[in-house]
Amino acid sequence: MRCVREWRPDLILLDIMMPKISGFEVCKRLRADPAQGQLAILMITALDQLSDIERAVEAGTDDFLTKPINKADLLLRVRSLLTSRRRNERELDRALDYIDAVDRGAS
């Protein structure tokens, strides 16, 4: 988690099956940290059961890919997640600007 705070990536590709901690748990911890804000998480795994996908969504993933991964599909999903993230940031900035303008007008 420290690396994520230091590097502040826009997107994380997260494998579910890891040696010490599951990707589900990492995802939950990232989502519980308010500093991570709009971080996009794309889970990648060999698991392909509906229950695994449901568990990933419950953990907070934005998208889910099963192995073997098609390169074009991966790039498409990464592009889509990053575009969505940028759109959300622009909308948030506009909303904050509006609130600031309203506050200045009320003063």
C-alpha cells in the first residue's frame, strides 16, 4: 500500500492469486483508503467462476479479466478505465468550481 501512496498510479493491474495476500484483500484495502480516490483497479486472474467475479466486484474492482489475456482486450479495458477516470475528475472539478462560485456569491 505504501508504494501506491508514493507512486500514485492512475491504474493498477491486480492479480487475484498472490503468495501472501489475495488480490481481493489488496483491492479492499485500497478502496478503504480515502487517499486512493479514483484509482482504477483491473483484476486479472485464472479464476473464471461467476462467484469469483462477484467477489472481485464486492472487493471494489472496476473491471475483471480472466487468463489467458488477449492483448487487444487488455489495452481496450485499460484505455476505457483511464478515460472514465479522467471524465470523472473533470466533472468533479466542474462541481467544485460551481460550489466555489456559489460560495463567493453568497458572501
